[in-house]
Amino acid sequence: MTNEQQQIAIAQACGWTLIEKSYGDDLTTVGVAPDSRVRTQLPDYLNDLNAMHEAVMSQNWPLSGRITYRRNLQDIVSRDKGVDNLIHYGECINATAAQRAEAFLRTKGLWKCIGSK
């Protein structure tokens, strides 16, 4: 998935609506947050740990969903570290916002490989 596709998918999963490109001073993606009526720029989920924390916490996942998210995050961090076996979850404390975003999307079943529809 492209960064923009990830950002939009996370925003939609968090309840954002009316998402579209804004062609003002700079090209940004805007939408309406679930607790607002004002169109604003989407959070920078791939670079902002606070935004990803809010996204994860907004999901109200059952225990099985939280376990799946944790496992997905472990898999992604292990892969990015070049480790063949699964790292301890404690090592995920330093996971990047982008790694957390991918784990979020995989847990929600929204991750798409590039080239797939």
C-alpha cells in the first residue's frame, strides 16, 4: 500500500468521513473527524506516534484483536530488524509509527499488497 492509501484506510477505520484531496496551497488529504463537522487535514499516522496511539486505542478491540495486533507488530518489527525468529514483544516499544500503522491495517484486514485490488 502507498503511504496515502494507508493514511486514508486508517482514517476511515477510525471514523473519518468525506475524505478527499485538497488542492489549496499544498496537496493534502482532508476529511471530517468523527467528533467534528469541520474538514481538516488527516493525522499523519505514518510519522506520528501519538496519532497511531489514538487510532489503536479508538478501536475497542476484544482480547483476540489486541493479541493479533501485538503479534502483527512483533512480526513487522522482527522483519524490519532482519531477524528470522519472532522478537520479544517488549522490543516493540521502539516500533515506529509506520510499523504500528502496518500492524493496525493487517489486524483490521485492510492491508493490501501493491498491485492487488
